[in-house]
Amino acid sequence: MCGTDIAGGGLSRRTFLRGGLAMGGLVAAASLPAVADEPSTFPGQHKRGRISLGLHHIEAGASKPFSVLHISDTHLTAAYPHEDEKKQALKKARTNGFGGRQEDALRNSLAFARKNVDYVLHTGDLIDWQSEANFDLVRKYYGEGGAAMFGALGNHEFSRYMWMEKTPPGQAAAYRKKSCELLSAAFPFDISLASSVVNGVNFVSMDDTAGTVTPEQVERFGAEVKKGLPIILCMHVPLYTPYIWRASCKFWAKDGARFRSADVPDATGDYRVQLRDKVTQAFIASLKAEPLLKGILVGHLHFDVQDRFSPTAMEYVVGGNYLFHGQELLIS
Ligand SMILES: [Fe+2]
């Protein structure tokens, strides 16, 4: 008989295709051949490199069109041999967890950016946890971003030992202060709030890694609004809409949790913190009414999703860069 045995159970390629077409071209995921579980390889390199790219257009009112490569969540997992045992254990476990190609993915992204865009924006979790080796990589890549590289911090930038260390009671503020000192020394921007104006568009990055913003940040954001320029807000944690929250719950659900209800799940984690924090809620309300806000660029979720945030702004969540992913924003 002709045809290849795909499923290993006697199903020929011809029968398989006929079955798929009979269902209108859709193939039930449950009946996919076992070959779908085999790891993929890169047999060659496309002329645009290995980056998998989404494209969006923001009409912000720029004086001249330009584009930005937005990447997030690279999760670099480096540690020098002299760093302590816990860092070595994290390096082993987390490099395995993220696939071990994170730096390669970042290099491919930056190589694409050098040739094809004007700026690079990284919205956090560039490193998976704090180490001397990871901080050296931060300095290295922010130093060679091709065009200018701008950014925001992620929650992982604040992690010293991830699950291996519990913050002692009463020490959270001291630990955060120490992290801020280390991060401020490694990242080339004001980690609380920074502004970078490109062709008349004000990119404002803010640290919202706790899920919230502070009164001081709100005051500083107000000063940015007073500049009168269109604003693109860049952060790590999304300002959740019910749509983005539902998508997040689906993505992060345990394996096998198929989509069976369009109800929006109860808010937990970052979303619940956002909803309960009065300063953050007031900030979100003022943002929704701010006509100068033209877009929000965030990461954290490790998958792509977009939703309308306000009458003038869409929110774009970009997936994990450790999977060679990014999005290009065409801004006019
Ligand atoms: Fe992340």
C-alpha cells in the first residue's frame, strides 16, 4: 500500500489527510500523529533570522514614521562558576526549563533589529534571577542594542534566589532596596520611571512589577503628560482587562484544561492586587481618560494577546523572547 504510516497505528497519510478535509480542514488536536510531539529543529536560517514576529501599527501622531522591536521575557539564566551553590542549582534547573537557547534568541532578535527597526524595547524579565553573570549580560546587551535599547524591569529582575529563598519577616523593604541598588547599577535607565522621546512620541516606562504603581510614579507620570506629547506606556505586568485576564487564565491553566466557558475567571494574583490597590485603580482610571495615551506595551504573560484599553489606546502583550519571539510596532 502507498502512503506513510503516520500515527504508528496503521493510519496512512492519505487516510489522515482525507479525514482532516472531511472535517472542513480542521484536524482534531486529539488525533494529531505522535510525530507532533517530537522536538523541532532549525535546519536552516531564514534571511530574517530566527525571530518569530508579530506586527502592529500604532497611529500615535509621530513627526516621522519609525518602528520598534518590542521583546520581553528572555529569562537569561547565567551564573559564574564562583557564584554560590543555589545560583548553580538555579542555572541548571531554569536553563533546562526555558530551553537553554535564551541568549541565542536575544542575539537573533537584536540582529534582526539592527537591520530592520529603529529602536529596541525590552519590557522585563531579561534575566531570570540576580547573578553576577546575568548582570554582566544586562550590561552587555543594553550596550549593544543596535539602535537604542530602552526598557522596563520585570518581576524576575527582583528575584535573588526564586523559590529557594523566603524573605524573612519584616525584611521585604530592605531586600527590595538592595535589589534596586543592584538593578540601578546594571540597567541604563531610571528603573522607577523613565522617558524617551522619539520623533515626537514619548515612551514612558514604569516599574509595575508588584502589580501596582506608587504615588510618586503617578506624580512623575503626570509631569510626562504635561509635556503634551503622545505617550506609549511601557511596563512589565499588563494593566489587566477582563479579556486579557481570561486569556491569561487559559494559557496558565494546568495541562489539559480546555476552553469550556467564556466567563471571566475570578481575579487572583497580579490582577487582584491591581483591583484592590486604590492608587493603581485611580491611575488606571485617569489613563483611560487620557487622550495622549496611544498605546501600552507589556510582557509577563509569555504569550501574545491584545485588547482595547481606552478610546485612544490598545494594549499589546508580547510573548516570551526565550522562544525567539517579539513584536514590531510600526509607529506613525
Ligand atoms: Fe517572564
